[in-house]
Amino acid sequence: MIDRPQGGDQPSSDKAVLVALDFGEPDAEESLEELRRLTESAGVSVQAVVQGKRSRPDAALFAGSGKVDEVGQALCDTGSGVAIFNHDLSPAQQRNLEQRLQSRVVDRTSLILDIFAQRAQSHEGKVQVELAQLERLSTRLVRGWTHLERQKGGVGLRGPGETQLETDRRLIGKRVKSLKEKLTKLTRQRHTQRRARTKNSVFSVSLVGYTNAGKSTLFNRLTHAGAYVADQLFATLDTTSRRVFLPEVGQLVLSDTVGFIKHLPHGLVVSFRATLEEAAQADLLLHVVDAASPARDSQIEQVNSVLAEIGAGHLPQILVMNKIDAAGLAPRVDRDEYGKISRVWISAASGDGLDLVRQALIETAKLAQEQTIQPEVLTA
């Protein structure tokens, strides 16, 4: 157990020490930088970073005993009130670490959930976040109380603990059931809206991409919608749809969706499936990529992986290589072997290349219209 100095300032929950262990993964440094940005996006200041290498996690403390002591010293030295691990911790590991460090311990999934809870604006978004949080909490609650279930006797442990556990399970279970029913209702409403759009033959386009790639900035440029934009991870959680009129093809619907990230918790993908279905039902995906990021290839791969998971991996896709101003590149389009636009290089912030995005939308929508309206075959 870490002995914190008596007296003086209390540790601050707005200050954190980051903990990142390298288990031989190729993207360890990139993942650590992402954790730093996630922490800052949650409104917490990074005071120190503790790194180390291991062949595999420690069963009890995830990190080795000496490394945990190093984390404890960093917490004391910086006055930080929370240790944030760049990994998922088991309930037992988290509990053991908090006892050892005498400090709050947060893992990567909990951090992402916290950001989602801060950012969700729509009713549907809030329901999805609460559902993901409660389902995670219920697992940890049950495991955390198993020592009471094993007790056969002892003062204060001959029933009250079990009663409390069952009460907590029942309350969380009822709330989860209620939230799932709400989500089902909201999903039905979305399907009704989609059927209406399909019936009216409105071409639908969804913006997808890694978080902070510039989707909302591009969305605002194309629709003048004024969607929230910030240089932080997960600035947009709620799907926003707007109609766009292009004289050459008429009306189309453009949707801005939640950004993806590496190691996005499966529970979040499941909870946000209703929102992500907007992408799965689109006629075209504009996959926005940060062209200036050294990790852009792995980010593209990660987004495509999640798209496949939600059933959108087969949809037509155009890569929009954004932030060319930061990469020192000029606007252009790349075409595939069939002459179709496959990539558009732009800067959504400055507007450079925006006409090329519109050109790509027009060409794709026209092709879709031609395929929909099949000419009648004349017979003698």
C-alpha cells in the first residue's frame, strides 16, 4: 500500500498519471498518444506518464509490484488523484490497484465511457451511454461482491451482503431492461424515417472515419448545419442528418456519425449500433481520413473493421483525405481502374478541394440513379 503524505493539498481528480505497458504491440507509442488525447478530452490534465515492458499482464495488479510503486510515487509527486491505464483491467485488478495506490484507478474503456457520458446530447445518445455504463457496472458489481457470496458466516456477513447484492442486481437489471426497450423504440423510429427516404428515392451519404479526422467540419462545409466541432476526440456522438441540394442530382441526405477509435469497447459498438446503423443503411460512405496523421493507414483499417462489424463493410466508399494543409499537399482526386473517384484530397478547414467532394457526390449519385432507372427493352 502506498503511504500518502499527511496534510497538505488533497489529490486532485482533475490531474492524472497515465500508465502504459508495452506487451510487444507494434502501435504502443501511437496508443499512448491516443490515451493522452482521450484524457485531455475528458477534461483531465496529464501530470506524468509511467511506462514499462512486460511479456504479459500480472494477474493481481496488471503491472508488476515495482511498477505499481512507481505509479504511486508519481501520484504523490504530482498531486494527482487518478491513475489511468491504457488497457482494460479486470474488476479484481482494478480493486487491488486502488487498495495498493490509495487512489482512483480508471482503465481505457471507463475513460471512453466517461467522455461519451459528457458528450451525448440527444435522448438516444444518452440512453446508449447509460446502457453501456450499467452493463459494464453490473459485471463489475457481481464480481466485486463474490467474496460475500462465498461467506458462510461471520459478523455482518450472514445475509446482509447477499441481500444488498441481489438488490443491486435487480435495480440495475430493471434499468437495463428499460433502456433496451427505449432503444428498440428509437430504432423503430429510425427505420420508419429511412423507409420514407428510400420510398422518396433520396440518395443517402454517411460520413464515417476515425475520431477527430474532421468529419463534422466537412459536414458543416457541405450543409452549413453548424454541428459542434472541436479539436478533441469524440466531439460528435449523436448522428446528425441534413438535406443537401445539388442541382445536377437533386436532394440527398448527409449524415455525420460518431468517430471510431482503436480498441473501441465491444459493448459500446453494441450500444451504439442503433446510431451506427445510419452508416450501415447509406448508399455511399465518405470515409474521412486525417491525411497528416502518421497512423492514417492503421486508422483506415480500424474504421473498416468496425464498419464490417456493423454490417456496412460492403457499401460503396470514397476516401476523403482531409487536412492536406497540415500535410503540405494539394487538392486532387484519385480514380480507380474503372474511372470512378476513389479518393479526394481536401482541407475541410480551409475549404480547399470542397468542389471535388461535391463532384464525387454528383458522379456517384448519378451512377446510382442510372442503375435504378433501367431502360425498357424493346421487343419486336
